[in-house]
Amino acid sequence: MYDNYRTNGNLGLGLTVNAPKSALMYFGQWRLPSMLMIQLAGERLTLRTWHKFLGLHLDTPRLTMATHNNHLRSSCLRCLDIMKCVAGVHWGADRNTLLRLYLAFIPGKIMYGTTLYKSAAQTHLKKLDVVQTMALHIVLSVFKSTPIILLHAESGVMPHSIYRMELDCHLLHRISALPSSHPVSSLYCLSTVLHQPPTWPRVRLPYIIRNIRACHTLSLNLPRPAPVTPLPPVPLWKDLSPYVSPYFPAPFLKPTDAVLAQQLFYTMDSSTYKDFLGIYTDGCHSPPSSFVSVAYFEDLSICQTWSFSGRYDVLTAELIAIFQALEFIWTFLQPQPSVLYTDSQSSLTLLLPDHLVTHVRTVHAIMEHLLFLVTPHWHLHLQWIPSHVGIRGNENADAAAKQALTSSTLLHVTPDCANSLNLHAAPAYCTLRQPYLPPTCGVFAPTPQNTLRHAIPVETLM
């Protein structure tokens, strides 16, 4: 195979390496004593000192990421020139507009690839912090001698160092849930420095050690290794596709065809799912980190609500609603034909074969319930329906979810998915963020028409 790869660049499995577009790079502690002579498909590969790969500029031989940081700084400075033109001197946009421009152009560039280039020296990372400071000066229109901590407090923008530390904690939390066969999970499980990570001055720390130190800085308990098997609980000879329908019987347009959608739904409900117990599920999100899952049993006049908090998404709330509805059916109801209506097409797509990518634990838990509820005695189906087209059961579930956000009589549950970590409950994290939160009154006394307090309330930053 090596001879075939060296002569014509064929890797097998239909993959071929394009020699003119390929580059040769060497990474190590020392420089090469002599030039490498490597040929691919009869063409000599060029030995480069830097190369751009997936938006990251890699430099040899030490991989200091200095080239990437310099290129990133130059790109962000061009965006600052646009903000200066929009801000003007005697005229220009207000703070709200300038802050939106900054959040749209600069943080996305800086945070892309942070996992790789955050191991660079602090002198290179501080160059990017200077870009953020310059942008906040333009947004707030203050003197250059203004303390940096006041810039963050007035604008409500956290420093990049805190974002990088938060990202380290989330990555370590996700590593703990990787399959045991994953090489990164093996490094975490076999690590002997979990409780007291070493400190090596002037040396770049390994990937796992950096994440562990971030958790220690925020006084967070290290997550225990809990690998998630990538194999679903459904056996190979069992197919759940006939019981999951992520599509509507006929295409229609929203919202102009809302009446047609209602007619198609009631026709399907009275024919395909006649004499079925109708169950409607929905998930709702309220900033900053409150989620509610609802299961509405229309025929039984029962509405169940569950709430949880954390850095999750609406898809998690939809999956929790489906899981809790199946749990309620299995626990309290007698075997009968049932149909579960949901307006989340993504949730049902994850239940189909070869579509599972995220939310592994929650989806596997739903599949385990489906294995027991798709028997002839239960005859359960999961059906997608369009949202906000006037379907009575779906509208009632949506109204119950919004009303439950302000209710205190909720059954609190913890989503069983390892893709999030609630840092806002950590005292050390709150203490670290406190100096950068907006004060009760403006430091620079902005006018009511030109204030950030209306656009970004203090409650949304806690």
C-alpha cells in the first residue's frame, strides 16, 4: 500500500492525494538538519514553514501559532476600520448599533479555533485582547486612559480570557462523555494529575492539563468519566422507522397555507390515527438559561410540565418532552394505541437510523422506551406536525410551555445529556465575572436614547 501511495498518491477506498495542492510540514522541538526529499506521484512536495488548513495558519517547527495570531489581528483591525467609519466623530451610529457590529464581525473570528491556538504564548494572546479593547473604545466613545475593567463593565462584554476558560470547562465536560475507545477519553481516564495539575513555568501545558486547571480555577468539581456508547440500544433486526414520521402527509407553505395544514392534520387525525390517544409535546426557552418541556394529553385533559436550567438548546427541551411523555405513558396509562405529536422535526430525525449525531444519551433513552411501546398492545407512533398553524392541541401545548416559565409549581428534571455544563451555578465563576458586569448606574452616564441598558439587561448577563 505504501508503494502505491508513493507512486500515484492512491490511499485506497477511492481516495487520492492531489500532489500539487499538498504541502510538507515538520513539527518538532528542533529544526531539520537537512531538507527533506519526499515525492508523491512523481512530484516533489514543497517543505513549507507555514500552511493554512481549515482557516488556521500552522507554523513550523514549534507550532507557536504566532502566524495565525498575527493574521487574525490584521483581519480584525480591518473590521475596526469599518466600525470607525460607522461611528464617525460628530455623527454616527449609537452604542447599540456599534456593539452589534462588533459582536457580528470580531468575536466569531477570534473564537474560531480557540481550542488549538489558545496554547500560544501569552504575548500572542494579548494581541487579540488589545483588539477587543480597541473595539470597546469605539463602541463607548471614551478616552484611551479609561480602565479596561470599566469598558467591560459598561458594555457587558466579557474578556476573551474568561471565554477561553469557560470553553476549557465545557470541553472537559464533553471529553468525560466520549466513548472509552476515543483516544482523548483514554488520556483523561488514565491521567494521574486529576486532583492537582502540575505547573510548569514557561512550558506549554498539555491539552487535558489546561482544561483541568481551568476547572480548578473556577472551583468546579472534575467530571467523572462516564463514557457514552455510540451504539444505539435498538438491535440490528429491529427497525423503528415505521413508527417515526418526521414528515407531513402533503407539502404545504407556511403561513399562507395554514388553513390547508389544519385540514390535512384533521384528516390524518381522523383517518390514520383514528381511536388513538393524542399527545402533544413542546419545548420552550426563556433567556438566559431556563427551559420548559410540556406534554399535553388532549383526550385526558392532562398537562405535564418539566423545567431545567443550564446551557442547553431548544432541541434538548423538545427531546426531554418526548422522553417524559413516553415515561408518563409507560408508568400511568394502560396499553392502548397512542400517537405523539411534536413540532420538532429535528427531534424525530435523530431517532431514525444513521442520523444520530448529538444528544446521544437522551436519544438512546427515548429509543429504549420505544422498544417497549411499539408492541401490538401499545401501537405507539411519533408524528411531526407544523407549528403555529392553528392546530388546537399544539397551540395549547405551546401556551402551557410559555405559562410554565413563570410558574413555580414545576417538576424539575436534569437532562441526561453530556453536552453542557452550568457554569453560572459555580461561585468562583460568578466571582470572576462580577467585576465585568454592568453597574446599576452608568459609569459614563449615557443618555436614555444612547444606552446599552435597554438592549442588554443585567439579568441576561447573570
